[in-house]
Amino acid sequence: MIPAWLNWRTWLAVLAIVIVTGTVFYSQFLARKIAADERAYVELWKEAVNYNIQSTGDDRALELTSRITNQNDRIPIIQTDAQGNPIGSPINMGALDPIADSTYIRQKIAEFKSKREPIRLVIESDPPQVILFYYGDSDLLNQVKYYPLIQLAIVGLFIFITLQSLRTRHRAQQNQVWAGMAKETAHQLGTPVSSLEAWVEMLKEDPDQQKLARELGKDVSRLRLVSDRFGKIGSKPQLELMDITPIIDGVVEYMRGRSSDKVQIRFEPGMDKNVRVPISATLFEWVIENLIRNALDALDGVGAIDVSMSYATGQVFVDVSDTGKGIAVAHQKKIFEPGFSTKKRGWGLGLSLAKRIVEQYHGGQLVLASSELGKGTRFRIVLNAKTA
């Protein structure tokens, strides 16, 4: 068996972490370098401003300093006096009016000050004049700072899509396995069921074995039905519009004869017979039978099971309720997962297959409507219906 740390998914995650971590460190290094360069540029810009203010008429020097100040087209700068009152219009911050936009400008001053101390210029005059240069991050610096976050989001999205694709593929493979197992089970059941049917026919010829032959015949027919159900798993069933009341009634009657005398199984149709539902009768019987079997297991031989029907706004609702032990909250989200079971015996496929039959084959819903420990559980089937 391959150790978990050699799993390719683990290496994929490690590679993604290494890439993102390396990018974060390198981008932070670049951000610090650009920030230092920008501060040095603002210092130079300050000196150019100072020289222009105190110009002695050297045209070449004045041209050079003017070029320095004019070349700043990316670093936002706000000049203030020693008391923090803005002087002139902000640099590289759009067309802002110092008076009309004074509140916004002061907010930006506070923002710039929270990131770094302003650069101070003292102009030699009488009295000396102080100008403070508050500056923010350029677009380039912001891009370098936030690039790792964007890359992290892209890598995360890539990993998420990859894992989702793998999960979908795994589920598809699981479905193929379950469908294959179901069809093989149906095939394997065919021979012994045919043999049993022949034995039942022989028993019917004996007048003293009529009752036994009749009961065995019912169970053999049931086995044939089960085999037919398994054979239909994985194939798109043919749906027919029909009244589901007699179908449910037949399953209830069958389960009554195979349950404890201390268990009551009640059925209340409560629906107009003109309502028709597009179903595969064979598979729908399986769903109802499975829900009743689960309810019987929850009762431990004593209690009641109620199956009821209702119709509203183009939908039929079938509820299967029991007075059993209920389902723990921790298990309620897992009960429809293939392989999950709280029983000591069984594969944990009953509810999973029932949900698949209702939702994938019939376009309906099978949900756990309610459950409370010690009081019981209610499952609900929702199917689209038509009225005659």
C-alpha cells in the first residue's frame, strides 16, 4: 500500500503551497524595495521643490528640478503646512478641488500618515516655513502587494476545480460499480429463482401442500421482483402515468404479513384517485418497501408505522413515519451516503439507492423530514403529478 505522504494529491497540495509561499515572500521583497525607491524619489522630489522655491536664477538647475517634479506621474502626494493644512492641489490624485474636496483630502492625509511618516521640508525664511509631504502607495506598489493574493485565489480555484473533477469522477466510478454489482446480483438470482418457481409448481400438485405452495409462491414472486429491480439499476426506466395508491397499498399489505404482531403498519391514502404520477412501478415499490423496512428496524419489534399521501400544487407527497428510536443529529446528514449504516449488518445502500431512484429516475425528492431520538422519524417523498 502506498503511504499517504506519497499520494499525488498530497504532492499537488505541497507544490501549490510552495509556489504561493515563494511568490508571497518574493513579492514582499519587491514591495519593500519599491517602497524604499519611492521614498527616495519623494525625498528627491522634495529637494527639487525646495530648490524651485529658493531658485537663484540658474536656468539649467531650475530646468532639472522642474523635470524631476514633473516626472512624478505615479506617486500620490499631498503637501501640508506644519499644522496639517493642505497646500495647493494633491499630486497624482485626479482633479481634486482643495476647498470642495477638503474632507476627502484630509481623510487621505490620515490614511497616508497611518502607513508612514511624512517627509519634512524646512524652508529657510523668516520665520522658517515647514512643508510636510504625505504620500501613498503607487499603483505599481499596490499591484506587487496584492499579486500574491490574486495568485493564491487562482491556485486555490485550480485546486478546487481539480478536486471537484476528481470527486465527480470518483462518484461516477462508484455509480458504475454499484450498477454493475446490482446487474450481476440480478443475473445470479435468476437461476435459483427459476428453480424455486419450478419447485413451487410441483408443490401445487399436492393437495396437502396448497397453503405452503401459496405462501412460498408469494416469496418466490418477491424474489423475482427483487431480481427485476436490481436488473433495472443503472438503466433509465420507462415511466408510466398511474395512480400510486394501489402500489403503496400492496407494499404495505406485503410488509404487514412479514412484521411482528406488535407492530402496526397503517396506510392513509388521503388523495383523489384522479391524480397520476409518472413512475416505474417496480422501482417505486422498492423505495416504499425500503423505507418501511428501515422503519421496522427502528421499532425493534414494537410500535407503529404510518404511510400517508397528500396532493398540492402539482405535487404528491408520500410520508413514511415511525415511532422508533430516531436518528442522531450527527448521523442525519450521512444517512443517504452509500455505505453508511448504523446497523451491524447490511451494506448501507438502501437509502442511497432509494434516493437515487426517486431523484435521478423520477425527478422527485426523498428527504429526511424530521427525526427525534426516542420519538421517531419521518421520511418524505415528493413527486411531480398530473390530474386526469
